[in-house]
Amino acid sequence: MAGLLTAYHVKDVSPVVFDRRYSVGKKCTGIISRSTFEKLNVSKEFLDREFKTILLHYKNKVIEIRTNVVRLNRVNLEKYLSENVSLRLKSDAKIVNESAVICNGEKIEGLVINASGWKGDAKWVKAIEYLTEPIDSEAIEVFFDDRNKAGFSWIVPLPYGTLIGAMGYKNPENFIPEINKKIIEKHGGGIPRPKPTYVRRGIGDVLGLIKIFTGGGIFSISEILPSIKKIVYEGDEKEHREKFKKLSKEIRKQQNILSLAEKVWSLALKFGFTVFNGKTLYANEEFDLHSLFVRRSLTPISH
């Protein structure tokens, strides 16, 4: 999606997107903040639903998160983008340098924007998700389990169905919530938890700017897009480097927090849900900046 979005926003310079896939339309949960969606600068027709409440569950304890998030229909968005840019699917494309690509034996020259995805070392989590029949609910529900270290499961009600899924280091199918609804389809895959690595003229997962706990990469795409446009139109790469530094600092904070939580997973769950059980927390920018959410949640409120 990083490549398609970039091409769409600079389509007046006739970009070409090379993709090794046979078709577009990656299926994912697609929960992003409203501010992230607005920065993508695409039509609201690609929003399935907005949510104001996320309920966190652990055993018999519940924490309410008041927020402003939306469900992006990534499949429909990718299909739309692919119809409005020059896209070469099934491309065995390799970046030669910053001004040339070799695709199926042909050398194509021009400014190269690298949206090739993460290729370095990383801790990987497995994710699986079902689309089932709809349920009557207005909130996203998230479930934590002592056995699913550094993972979680979810229920996301949509107008046409329900997304139920789980992610974690072990087999995530063991943690998928039961809602007694007919399964329509199933999808899944691996999600990296990498360390950010600067790539000149890079956008998307190639930079490793993936939200460490939730696996969200759309957030960083929305933040990097303006600086990529500046490279294309003005040749100015300073903003791109500065934005990467800012985002990588946040991702590293998230890594440190998760690393600590992994070591005391059960204790962290018991502590957090004991302290905040039955309470309402607020997460606006904190939905993207996980470290900020943790810091503010643990900061005593002065009166």
C-alpha cells in the first residue's frame, strides 16, 4: 500500500509501481486513528466504520478506552489506487540504485522510491483473522491472556460482518474469541517487530516504522507521505530524514516497553487491569503513540 499511495499522490509525474504480487487487496484488520486516515488524503468511502470505544478484557476485568478510530477497508482502497496509477503486477523488480530498477530483465531509469517492505532481522508474530457473520455491537473488544505472551485477540464489528482474530508468538488460533457466528473467510500471516532502519527515499515497512505491539504500519506511511512528496517535487530529503528520526524514536520507546512487559507478562497484565479495572482511559494521539499512552496512564493526576 505504501507504493500505491505514494504513486497516487504524485501521479502527475507518471510514476510506475512494481509489485511482485499477482493481485492487489491485502486483507488486514485496518484499525487506524482518524488523524492517520485524514493524512492519507483519500475518500471517506474507504471507511467501513468509526469507533469511539475499545474494551480491553483480562479474565473478569475490563478497561474502557475512549478514542476516535476507524476501520479502513484496505482491500477496496488498494484496488482503487491500482486503477488510478500505472501498476505492474507479477514484477520481479530489483532496485539497482536510487535512479534505476531492473524488472524482468528490463532496466527502467528514474527517481526510485523504495516501498519494498521489511527485509532485515526482526521478531515475528503470527496473526490470523476470520470474517464472520455480523454481530450487534458498537465497540471493538480486545482480549489478553497470560498464555499469549506479548499478544492479544480481538473482535471488530462491521456493518457487513465481524472480524475476529489473534496475534502472538505461538499459534494464534488458540486465542481467537468465540462468537458463535458462521465463518465467511480466513486470512493471516506474519508481522515483523523490527528495529527502525533508515532507507533513503524509503516509505512503509522498509523503514521498520511498524507499531511494535499492534503491528500497524499505515500510521508511519501517513506520516512519511508528505516528505516523500517533497523529495519527488523538490528533491529535498531533509524532511524525510527528520521525520524518520522522530518516528524511530517513538518505535524504540515502544520496543523498550514491550520488551519489559514480555519479561513480566502475567504480572504486567494483573497490575494494569487491577489498577484500571472498571475505569475509562482516553487515547487520541496515544492510539498511534503507544509509549505516550503508557506514560500518561501511569502518571498520577494532580488536582
